[in-house]
Amino acid sequence: MKIARLTALGIALSVFSSPLVAQTSGCVPSDSMAVALRGFARDIVGTTDDPEYVPLRSSVGLVVTDSSTVAITTDATICTKVVNAINAARGTPNQIRHVHVVKLGTGKNVPFMAMEPESTARPRGVWVFDRRFAFLGVLATF
């Protein structure tokens, strides 16, 4: 299942990558790629003893969470903060970016995962941020 989930995420990144016409940063509407990201996030934080997911989760400081609380978000404020955090991590201030964002739980104090579906940068991956949008690491680079 885990290999299938990573493969599906990789295929979604490859097949559905195309430039967006918007000239401002923010969330991309939810689509199959966002659903694949949510599934990957649910596997990472919802699996307690898998030998592949435990090290991934630990490498970025995530904790086990009820996977049913992992959700796609298109909240403009959250997406803007994620874009700013990616720009800070990449050293590219004010770069226009479009992201899918997944909130890893409920409430205000939860981490986030994000990806840029139209990015041409390689490696491309799943970015992980803490509740204050501090960069924790990149998982599943493609």
C-alpha cells in the first residue's frame, strides 16, 4: 500500500504538472493530486509501526495523529504562509508559487504538508512545516 501511495503521488506529480495562469501565490483548487498528498500524509502520521513510515515521520519531527483528522485546506491565509515559508527555505523571496496544503490534524497548533504541483524545480517534494510555518524538512522527493 505504501509503495502504491508513493507511486500514485509521483504519477500525479508527473501527469498533472502544468503551469497555472494565476500570477499570485496561493492554494491550487483541490484535485486528484491534493487527494494523493492527503493520502500520503495520512499514511505518514497515522501509521504507528511501519518500518518505512516511522523513520520518515521521525525525520521531520511529526507525531502519530488520527489519520481521519488529516485534511486538505485551501485557506488563503494558510496557503500564503506556506508559500512564504517555501520561499524562505529556498531563498527566493516573493517568488510566485501555487501549492496544495494538507493540515495534519485539527485545531490551530498542528503541522502542515505542502507541495507545488506546477513546480519545475527538481527535486520536487512534499514540504513539511510546523504549526508556526517553520520548515521541518522535505519528504518523498520526485
